[in-house]
Amino acid sequence: MNKGKPGVGTPSKSPRVCPPNNKYQSIAELFKQFETQLEGTCVVDPCGEENRFYAENFPHLVKLEFYNEKLGEWVDAKASVAVAQLRAGILDESKYRIGDPSRPRTLFWVPDIISNPDEIHDNIRNNGTEVYSKRYARRGKTATLKIVLVARKGTMRAVITSFWCKEKYHKACIKLPAKHP
């Protein structure tokens, strides 16, 4: 039970055990899993808002990176190029990588985080987005938060990313009071 002030970002539920991690052999296989299980789906949150998964957000959801030879470094993959290559089956995986391996492993947790979050807040770091948070007890680590960002564009709401963070980072991102609970 939340003993702190309502909506101040204090845990409202104790951390739960992490669900099973997603397994995949290649970026192409991961994209097929996304297409089959998430693309176009709608997840309703506790406030009654409908949140959708779009292919254009896949690269950011899994932190897909592209090796830019001109710069000599890894950069965020361009969604339109990467998704078109994945759909055509021509993505050269030697030029792409997953920049944060935890994102694809936890990709299929996202619908549950949205439908059953510990908290929902407006994001003060990125106007027009909301932060959905859920606490997990990670093996060998202190409890950490998995957060999901959803972008509001008019009446549309798109799931754009998810990642692990610490309470300090979370508190620096959220607007009080919480929208939920």
C-alpha cells in the first residue's frame, strides 16, 4: 500500500517477478514477432485510453541502430528505411544492431505495463508523452522500474518505447499528481 502522499511517485505496489524474456535469433525474426503479436493492436489503460502499436515505432521500441560509415559510429536507425527493408526481407543485419538488449527481451511485457501499470504520469521531459511505470524485482538487483512512453498526437496514442530506469530518473521525468492511480 502507498503510505506516501498520493501521486508523488512512491511505489503503490510491491515489485513483482519479471515475466519470461522474449527470445529471438535475428532482427528480422524479432520484427516478425512484432508484426504478428503487436503491430496494429490496441491496449486500453486504466484511464480508458486506447494505445496502439505501429511499425514505424518498432526501431525505437527495440533501440535499433545503424552503422553510419561516414561518421564511423552507430546511430539510431531511420524508421522508414529499416521498416521498409524488414518488410521486404532485405535488411542487412551486419549493418544493424540492437543498442539495448533488454528492450527486445521485454518487448512483449509492454501491453501488460500499459493495461496494469503501477502509475501513469505526464512526462515533463518530453511534452506530449505519458509515462507508464511498473516495478519489477530483477534477479540479483534491487527493484527497478520498467517504463513505457506513449505519445499523444491529437486523438491518436502511439506506444513509442520502453526501458529500465531507477527511481531517481523516474521522479525527474514525471509530472505530479499521477493520472493513475
